[in-house]
Amino acid sequence: MLPLFATTVAADPGSSAMSAIAGVFGFINHINWAAPTWDLFIVLFFISTVFLYGMSLGRDRIIIILVSIYMALAIISNAPLLGVFGDAEVEVGNFFAFKVTTFIGLFVLLFFLLSRSALMKTFGKLHSGSWFQVLMFSVFHVGLLVSITLSFLPAEAVGHLAPLTRQVFATEMAKFLWIVAPVAGMVMLKSDEKA
């Protein structure tokens, strides 16, 4: 047991970084760009939205968006008419599209209402936040949206996703973590501002 530990400690730390970079390039080289999968679209959506959309909004607007997402999720999860529609004999794709469209429409409506409400006034002058805060809340925002959207899929459709995508966004633990992470980030942000 000791020689294995000594070998691990003596290994070049740069070699693990190089192997990680080589793994990423290997992953990119094995992507079939002629026939992309939904997993690839999910990953590209996640990365592009975090960097382009999230960085342009600033921290306080992203927090308003997160509050809107939570409110829309609470309403969609408890809407009695959606449950009745889901029990009817409707094609799976139509119900998924209806639920996602309703969620996104409600989310956008709530965002516009909240951005003109007293909640926005509690933030006072909008702060863009540090780049780390904006990046962190962008990741939480987009991850939460992807996780919620995938949670509307039926179990058989989720089974067709790649294992990594399922593990990061579609398992019960992943859904829970994506819901809790923004709240934890807001709590940490508040404690950092007091210090």
C-alpha cells in the first residue's frame, strides 16, 4: 500500500492536467458532428448560455431570474389543470411541449412582472457583481433551467440521454442539487457581503 501512495505523490501534477485536457480534446474528436445527439445540444446550450447570456445580465438580474424560475416551478408543479391534461390520452411529445411551453411562458411573465415590482426596488441600484459571482449564478441559472426542462420528460425519454447528462441534470439527486445550489449561493453571497 505504501509504494502506491509514494508513486501517486511523486507523480507530476502537470501530467494530470495534461491528461484532462487530452481527455477533453479526445471527447471533442469523437463527437459525430454529422449526426449530433440531444446531449450535445444540451451541453452546447449550457455552455453558450452561461457565458454569453449570463455574463451580459449581471448578478442582480440573474437573481431575479432565479426567483422567477422558482416561482414558475412552484406554480407548474402544483397546477391542477396540468395534472388533468397529463392523465388524458395525449401523446408524450405533446404533453412535454405543453408543459415546457407553459413553464417558460410563466417564467418570462414572472420575470417581467418581478423586474418592475418591489423586489427589484429592494436591490436598489443594480450591481453587476464580480465576474465570479456572475459566472456562479449563470451556471446555477442555466443548470436549473436544463434540469427542470429535463424533469418534464417521461422516464423512457430520459433513458435515451447519455449517462453523464442523466447524472448531471436528470437524476433525483441532480434535480435536488440544482434547486438547492442557487439558494446556497445566495446565502454565501450575503455572508460575503457582510464580511
